[in-house]
Amino acid sequence: MADVATIPLNPTIGQRLAGLDQGQRLRLVLGIVLFVAIGVVGLVMGRQAEWRVLYANLADKDGGAVIAQLSTLNIPYKYTEGGGAILVPADRVHDLRLKLASMGLPKGAVNGFEVMEANRFGMTQFQERLTFQRGLEGELTRSIQALSSVQNARVHLALPNQNGFFREQQKPSASVLLTLHPGRSLDRSQLAGIVHLVSSSVPEMKATAVSVLDDTGKLLSTPPDGTGGLGSSDSEQLQYVQQLEQTYSRRILDMLEPMVGKQNVKAQVTAELDFSQTESTTESHKPNQTPDSSAVRSQQTVESTNGAAGAPAAGVPGATTNQPPAQPSAPINGAAQPLTASGQAGGVGSGTSASKRESTINYEVDKTIRVTKGATGVVKRINAAVVVNNLITMDDKGKTVSTPLTEAQLEKMTSLVRETVGFSKERGDSVNVVNAPFAVDKTESVNTPLWRQPEVLEIVRSFAWPLGTVLLAALVLLGLVRPALKGLALPMTQITSSEELDRGSQLDALESERPERPQLSAPGKGLDPAQPSGSELMLEDARKLTRDNPAAVANIIKAWMNGEAAA
């Protein structure tokens, strides 16, 4: 009997690897290496930190200082496209901002009165005044930047040195440079608020001494001479005219849109206003009135009486004239009476008297003074132009039909527009309502497929790398590793003798044939009952092979059970 080598029923991994050919070994090693590499790359990419903005729109000097400090702290960083922002890991953003702020970075931040805390010993009066001015400018800048429309601001103060020896002191002034957010603007009230804020923060500064400019160099505030600028009278008048025209146009649309539908009516109004100022004074007097109906202004009455008793003293002043008058006596023999001290003839008949009375009455003059000052912004004329689209209806077939308006409908709309704008024929107003079909812009509705929508693309981008890693690892596992591992699962046998090789070839032939169960011949049908049939001979050979080489038979049975060809 030929020598047969010992064949292990459960070979080790080394023995199975030794049984593989060179190509299978290479595929196995390559598959394992690729699988491990894909796993490592996926793990690293999955744990990669998310980048967030640390600072944006920094000046070159501040950006260089921040980068130098990040390098000192061993913090990874990178730039956005164009270098507009510095990116750091998301979990370090707030920590780094606090650390850099404690170091005074970025230095481009606005400093207020905290600059006064760094006063050193030996500072001169000029340096102290300059530090105070810088702190005041910083505080004003912070206040102005708090406005929602202001993106950046700079304040320059001119504070002259006050000297008691000067008769006329120079007043302080200020200049403000504003950078607004894109698409935003300042109205007159906000601009006046900025001017008032700056002028109220500096002692003895007038509002006219504050100049406000935008980043394009345009003067926004009113200059001292009152010409130009946003607050000038011409700009205010133009803005008032525009507001009035827009108000009239909106009124027309609000009136006609419920009738014809939105986007089916267009209106434009032109208003001519008179901003000239006129002032007139009128003085009128009424005719003379009766004394009963008129008002007495003043009344004067003068009365005078002349007589003996009331005659004034006469003569030459002296002792003689101061004597009392003598006793009157009757004339004797027609002799003349002696004169009295007053120079009048004595006697009873000399006591005659005379009286006088004057009365003066002044009446008030009825006078009316009227001062008339004409108002500004008086409407001189209004011109309104209105275009109305045709009526859009649907027919029985579902098609759109455009129907022009009738004359009666146009007349009704014209009357409504006239009443809306306050039409005046004496003023020369004009209203024109026209019916015309509107041109419709045909916009093709593009139905974006689901796989092209931005939301779906964003989700795909977020899951692309993990899914791609998993799929690549599965391909490597199924294409390279699994076939090699499958070959390792089969037990290897080593046959050394020629007899074993011959019997192996017989077993291969038996395995390649379709297995048939042994059948017994029916009674009376065999040619020679004593002679065994062919199937019995084959069964006897199989039994003999099982006794001689049980390992080979075991491999064959195992191959049959696995449904694989024997090696």
C-alpha cells in the first residue's frame, strides 16, 4: 500500500494562506490595506472640526496682529476666499475672542473714555486735553454706530483752547463721517438727531457747527449759510412735491384696483406747487358815525367868569396897592367918585361880571388793519394720467379673453379719478384715463427637478463623503477581501503518493458524475444472479476507498454539502 502523508482535517490560517496562489494573496493584502485606509480617512474626516468666522473685515495691521497671536497660541486658522475673514475651529471661537480682547486685539476697536485710565505720571496739560478729546470722539462714535442704519462712523472734534485774555472766544465745531449699510438711508429726523447728539455733547457748540458727510463725500447736514445739503429748502420742497404726487397716485390705485384688479392700472400724477411767500397789509376807515353809536375817546370842558368880585389885582405893586379898598360913598354935587385900589370907580354900580364855557369831545376813528401772509406749497395745477388694462375674462373653453372697456366705464373711472385728486377746472387741472391692453411677459415656469433643488443638493453634499466612504469600503470588501477569505475557508490536503493521485482522479470522476443511488435488480430480471452488477461494483469501490482514505472521502462529502467543486 502506498505511503500517504498526514492530512489535517482543520488546517491553521498559515496553512490556508500557504494553499493560496500568488494572485489570491496579493488581492487579499491589497483589499485589507485599502479597507483599513478607507476606515482611517473616514474617521479623520468625520472628526474634522467645523470652521467658524473669528473676525471679518479687519484692517491689514489688525489682521496681521491677530494671525501672529494665533500662531503663538498654536491655534489652526485659515482664510476665506479673498481674505475677508479669519476662520478658526468652531469650538474655539468664543474662547479666542475673549483671549484676544484681553490682549487688546483687534486694536481697530473704538476706544472711549477708557483711554483716560492710561494716564501716566508727568503728562502735560496739552496731552491731557488731547486724551480727553480722543475719549470724547470715541464715545460719540460708539453712540452714532448704535443706529441701525449706520455701519461705521468717525467723529472729529475741533476744541479750541479757551483763553480769558481773548475778547472773542472761538467756538468749537465737529465733523462726522458716516458709512451706511447697503440699501439704507437716513431721513431728516435721524440726521437732525445725530447733529443734536454731537452739539449737545460738547459745551458751547451750536448745531450749525456740526457737519455730517457720507462715505461718498456728500454733505448731508445743512451748512451754516443754509445753501445746499439735505436739509436745504430746495431739497425739502422737492421731497414735498414727490410725496404729494405719490399720495395722489396711491389714491388713484386704491380707487380703481378693486374694479379692474391689481397690476391692471397704472397712474402717474404731476403736481405744480407755488412755494413763494407773499405778505400784504390793508388799512380801512369807516365813514363818520352818529355820536350815539360812536365811542368817545376824550372829553374836555372849560368854564371862565369875569366880574368885580373876581377882578384881578391891578396897579403898581407896593404898599398903596396892598391897602384894602375904601368905603364907598354917594357922590356929592355930582363930583366924581374916587378910584379904588384896583383902578375902578367906586360905587355900587361898578360890580358887572362875564362868564365863558368851552367843551371839547374827541371820538374814536373806526380803523381796520389786515395783514395777510400767503401760505407756501399751494397747489397750482394737477395733471393725472391713468392707463387701465382690458378686462380679462375666461370663455367656455377656458381660454383667456381680453375685452376693451366701454365708453361708459371709462367715463365713470374718469369721474372717480377727478374726485380723488380734487379736480378744479378754474385751476387748470387735467385728468386723462386711457384704456389699452397691457403687454404680458411670458415667463416660462421651469420645474426644477428634485435632484437639482438647492435643499436636496445641500443634503447630498453633507452625506456624500460618509456614504462614499461606506460604499468604497463595501466594494473593496466584496471585491478583494471576501474572495480571498472564501478561499481560506476551504481545507487544504496534500497528496504525496502516486496511488493517492490516481484515487484522487477517480474521486474527481465520481464527483463530476451525477450521483445515483444503488438500485437492486428485480427478481428474475438479472442475467446472472451470482455475478454483481456494475452499480454494486462501484459501491464496493467507494467503500474500499472510504476504508483506505477516509480524509479524501470526508472532503468529497463536505464539498457536496457546500455545493462546490472538489479541489
